[in-house]
Amino acid sequence: MKVGLIIIGDEILSGKRQDKHMSTFIQLLAARGMQLDWAKYLAEDPAQITEHLRQAFASGDLVISCGGIGATPDDHTRRCAASASGKALVLSDAARDLIQERILDVAREQGLPYEPERPDNLHRLQMGMFPEGSALIPNPYNKIPGFSYPGVGQGWVHFVPGFPVMAWPMV
């Protein structure tokens, strides 16, 4: 099985941020006797992301995708993964529970009331929408999970945030 890495983000392609994922993932893989076989940098373009994810699902490779799974307008990866897999984008019950737990934690930390129905908190639930049949990837940093979706054969595509502080422990 080959191992691939997809890094999504206009800020990396424009030079506003430097990629830190590739060198770290090469080290993480080497520690497990594995190697990175390919890598792609993608813009936050839904058509481009969908096509490359379609290829990743069909490859049979183990693929790690970093970025684009947040709740901002330029985060398209979850929707593109659903389109590429041919599955519906659905709110995971387990992800919903973790996101609501995070909302409660933040309210406690800030000394505010827990208001799960507030519009910004409802918006956060978008981060728990994954292609139907996805498995969760726990996030020890802030509880907002990533997800994994099976490709053909033994291949899987694993989706983690673009922020290294979250992505690296999740991988």
C-alpha cells in the first residue's frame, strides 16, 4: 500500500504560511517503518478538491488530507469528500456530542451560560458533518473530530485539520 498526503490551503500556495506537515509526516511514517509515496498541494477550490479526493478514494492508498474541515466559508473538504465518495453529508451523532461538549467546556472556561442553540454554536455543528459511513478521528486538542472514509481495497483517506497542533496528534 502506498501512502499519500494532501495538503489543502490557499495560504500555503500563496506563501502566506509555510507547510510544516510534509516533513513531520515523513518522520511519523519513518518511525513506523513506512514512507511517503506522494504528496499534493491543493487550493481551496471545490472542483479541484473533489477530483483529487475521488482519485484518492479509488487509489487503494492510505491518504492523509490536511485542511479544509473547519466551519469557515473556505472550508470545502467535508462537502467535497461526500461528493467524491458518492455519499450524503450527514451530521455524525458522536461528532455532534463532542462538539457540544466542547461548546460547554468553552462556556465554563469563560464563565458564560451554556447556549447550544445560539446561532454560532449551531454553526459549529457543521464540523461534525461527514460522508455517511465515516469513522471519527479523535482530536485531543479541542475535541472537534476529524474523520476517515474507506477507499477501495485496503485504502483509507483520513481527514484532519490544517493546524499542526491538532493534525499531528490526530495522525
